[in-house]
Amino acid sequence: EMHCYQNDTNYDYLYWYRQQRGKALQLIVYILASNTNYEEEFKSGFEAVSSTKKKWSLTIRSFKKEDEAVYLCAASLHSDVGDLRASEAYFGPGTKLTVLEPNRTITAPKVKVLKPCKSQKGNKTLVCVARGFYPDHVSVSWEIDDVVVDKKRVATDNAAVQEGKHYRITSMLRVSEEEWYTKGKKFHCAVRFFNGTDYVYSNETIWVTAVTQICEISKLVHFCSAVIVTCVYCTYYIALRASFISTQQEPLRLPACFESFL
């Protein structure tokens, strides 16, 4: 069961969409004045309910492999549900549903931070690679000297890349020459993985010990409780906001000097 809530708006048309990996958005249902209107494909096994004008939910009665997707809620003043370009809709960030394969072992990621290539001039690029995990419920964040880095300085894969039976995700952090050559500067990559019950944090840190030399510390792994857990996936109470929904699933293009590490 997934929930959606309008914070600052009071729109009449309420939607649920599905986006499968590498595919465009599919409209599941829209709700108007508590009346539900399902697309043909979703008339069985899906139930949408509007408890109030500001809150609505979607329940999937029985999971199938093809139900694996990101589910998004949206709200709009307009009735043109067939063309998002003609009808301004406000989306939540989405809920990812993974249908676990039978007899598969849930595996946390192994994290490695790669220092900048010697061939790089000017600003430097650090690369964080997390791999060997299943399922693909991960997020990546960076810190410099224990301060969270602005997302504008970070580029991360839109989605984890499948490698055989496991997944990999890559993130790049751009730093200035001054930052990189400051003795004692600490660069930290944290990968949050949801294992169906808890969040597992896998981390690696590198720090500058001299102008031209860095050291690495061992990976740290610790556990903490999940905020919200539903079945085998993590759900979020969604605050509506304008967002661009991308169907692009291509991995990051890394500088050539890093390619041998992947």
C-alpha cells in the first residue's frame, strides 16, 4: 500500500502512475470527487482510494514480476490525463517496488572510493562505486569534512546498473584543486541500502595526508531501523512537488582514466 498527500495544494484530479525500468510513464488511475477511473490494464489487482481531497492511496493486491516499478502519485487542476505536456501535474518523488526473486539472498553493497586521476588538470573528480548488491534499493551521498555536499556538485547514476545477478551504482564528486590539496581534508561516500527490513549503511572515506598522497580507511558498516516498511519495499509519505520524470537509465559517463576500475 502506497500513500500520497498534498501539502500546499488542493487539486481535484489525483493520479497514480507506474514507471518500469527503461520505459515511459503509464497511467494507472485517476480520481475525481472520490470516483476512480482505471486504465484497462489496471482494472484488476489495483485499488485506489481517496480518503480526503488531500490524501489518496494505491494498493496492489498481489504482486507479479511485471509489477516491479517506481510508482508515482500526482495532482493536477486539469483533466487531460493523456498528455502531461498539455496538463501541468505535480509529482511526488515516487515509491520503488521490487518483487524479490525466489531463493535469492539479499546482499549489501561493497563500497570503494577512487581518488582523482593523476592526468586530471584543474578541478578533480572522485568516484564512489558500490557494487555486488541485491536488490537495487540504494542511494548515495557525499560528505566533505563531515558536512553533506550540495547535490549540485554530485552526479549519480539515475538507476543501479545490473551486473549479472547483482547491481552497481556509481557517483562522482567534483572538488576544487584547493580542496584536494588541503592536508587533512576528508572525503566520505555513504551508500544507503534497504534490505527489506532495515537500512544498511556502507561507507568509505579517503583523506589527504600530504599534498600528493592520500590514505584510505576501512569500510564501516552499521545498521539502523527503517523509517517506514511495507512488505518487501520501502515507502515514503510523498509531499507533492514539481519534478521532471526521466526515462533515461544510462549509466554515468566516467572520465576515461576510471573505466578500468569498473
